[in-house]
Amino acid sequence: MTMTAPADRVRCDEAPFPLEPLRPRIVEIGQSPHLLELCFTRLLRDGIALSYPNSYPPFA
């Protein structure tokens, strides 16, 4: 049996645009060059969290 993802769910583990041109600017403002990857992974994490409201039971 073949399983497919629902049409309203899209896997996105890459940016739809190049991020590498941002690296020199990150260095220019005094940040570490590896910050680009960290910012992108946090953006994905937060975007996923915000797209699934009420999907987790409350803590209390």
C-alpha cells in the first residue's frame, strides 16, 4: 500500500530561495557565519509550531 501526504501538508526542509547571499551580511554585522543555518532551522521550527495550533493538549 502506497501512502501519500494530504494535499494540505507540504514538506519543506529547504528554503524556496537561496540563503547563502545572507551569510556575508551576517558576518558584516559581527555574527558567526554558522548563524545562518541556526536561524533557518529555528524559522522552520517556529513556523511548524505556529501552523498547528491546538494540536497538543494543554500542560495543565
